[in-house]
Amino acid sequence: MLTAVRTIIALIIVGGAATAGYFIANRDKDIPKEVEKAVKTVFVDEVQNGTVPIIIPANGNLVAKNRLELYAEVQGVFRSSAHDFKVGQTYSRGETLLNLDASEYYTTVQAAKSELYNVITSVMPDLRLDYPEYFQKWQNYLNGFEMSRTVPQLPETASDKENYFITGRGIFSAYYNVKNLEERLVKYRITAPFSGILTEAAVTRGTLIRPGQKLGEFIDTSVYELEVSLGKKFSDLLELGEEVELKDAAGVAYTGKVVRINGRVDQGTQTIKVFIEVKGSDSLKEGMFLEAQLNAKEELNAISLPRQLVVDNSKVYIVRDSILDLVEIDPVYFSDENAVIKGLEDGTQYLAKPVPGAYAGMRVKVYGEESAKAQTE
């Protein structure tokens, strides 16, 4: 019995030792002796230096160039208008925008005219006796005097004697009193200085208007201005009269013209305001958002490439003998998407698309090179 137990234990020990030896012998077979490094395939472009136009994007909202904010200078009831005084109503040049009730004030003007006429009439007998040589021209003035029209200009005095005589009788003061009243009477009627549209209407017919009250807003729809801000370094490159391409949110193109360039730099943003005139289209509306493409200048011996390819705003990856190299370049201009650079020689291959984890000295395979070599062979 003891002999059998010992035999079984010996067999177990021998079997375990054989199994352990097998696993130890085959352990290194599963470990690769050398890890092959993967070579990434990259896309490249060749440098072809040339003339690159630098286009500066800018945007803003259209504002009517001719704008009239309507305010009352006199008091009266809003009686009439050439059309309904409401937002969106169009008026032609010379049409009445607002007509206030001036019946009471009109009688005051007529009374002042009558007083002037009476003053001149009262001096005519003395003028005939003392200064007969001046009588006829004043008589002609009275003959042409009409109460329904504006007061005609007084005859010019021919001598100091006539001037003292007329002044002493209060004719000049009465005349200028009437002219002052007539000027104020005109303000009861507001006319359109240009053809346009009513964009704001603050009153309706029958409303009592008071001096200083805002009545509405009237704009010219034939010409607009777009105000944009540009960096100071590009302000000297723009010229008055230069044409500018504009686009709205739907992609519709318009053509504008630079009409004014502000001479002051904004201290906070270091930008200069540029004003672009836009006209000639019925689809233009005030407040419309437009994007401008300003042709600043043309850069010689340069290339344009995606901005994401520029590293640290001053370097670009190139490919030399299937090895990446990071070289310094001369950046000229950056837009939101592209960059204009100089400093690379013609024929140099540079990365056309970003490579994740790229570094100088990295081995790469240029897409298309192997197939080209195979066809050549």
C-alpha cells in the first residue's frame, strides 16, 4: 500500500515538471522579436510661387445713405398726407408727408401782411411831397402786393435819405416780421426731399402734434451704405472709388464702391471704418447683412494654402526623401480659412492635409509615388 502511494506521488511530480518545462520552452515563441513600424501615407502638393491676391473679408449691415428723421417744429393737428402715413408707404419727391392744421397761424400771418401794407400806404403822401423821385418804385411795390402770396422783397433804397425815411417809419421791421411768420408757416407742411419709403410712423391723422415731437422716419431706398471695420495695416491699401464684391446670406452678389475711409483709428480695436456705397438693386433693404470681399493688394512670389497647415503661425511641414521636415516660412496674411506665405522654393513638396502626430524626422510614404514608380519600371 505504501509503495503504491509513493508511485502515484512520483508520477504526479514527473508530470508537473514535464508540463512546466513545456510552457517555459514555448513562452518566447508568442513574443515578436521586432515590432514593425507603420509608415503613414501622406498627401502632398508642390510649391508653385506666383502672384496671390490678398482679399480681406469684412461684413456689416446696410444703412440708408439718405435718411430723414421727422420732427415737428410747430404745434397743430395732423390733418392730411399725400398717402396713408404708415410704415412701408412710398412717397415721391415733393409729395406732402404731413400737413398740420395752420388755420389759426395763417390768420396771424395775414394780419401781419395787412399791417405792412398799411404802413407803406401811410407814408406814400409824405414820400410824394418830400422825395418824389422815389415815389414811383414804392407805388409799383404796392400795386404788386397780393395778400394770397408771399410778401415780395422791398425795393432797394437809393440813398441815405430814403433809407432813413423808410426805416424811421417802421417799414423794414414790419417787413421782416412778416417774413419771419411766413417762414414758420411753411413748417406746418413737411414734404419729401427725395423719393423713398416711410420706415417709422409715430403719429396718425387727428393727432395733436407738439414742437419737438418725433413724427417718423423716411429713407431713400435707391442708395445704401455698408460700414465695415478693417485692420489698420490694410487701410493704406484701399483707394476711394475701388469696386468691392458683396454677398448676402443667400449668396446673391452685389457690387459696391468705397466712398469714404475714416482717418481715425479705433483705439480699442485698432481698426479703421470704411464706408461702401451700394445701389442699383430693388432687393437691397436697410439692415440687410452683407459680406464684403476687399481686394487689398497682390503679393508676388507667394502661395496660398489652408491655414491649418501652418504650425505655430510660422512653420510648414515639407517632405524630403520620404522624411518630414518642419521649416520656417514668411507668413504674409491669414484669413479664416487660408494663409498666404512666402519662403518656399518652387517644386518643394509640402503636406496638403494635416497628419496627426506629425514630427520632424518622421518617415512617411507619399500617396501615388509607388504606383508612379511601378508604371515607370
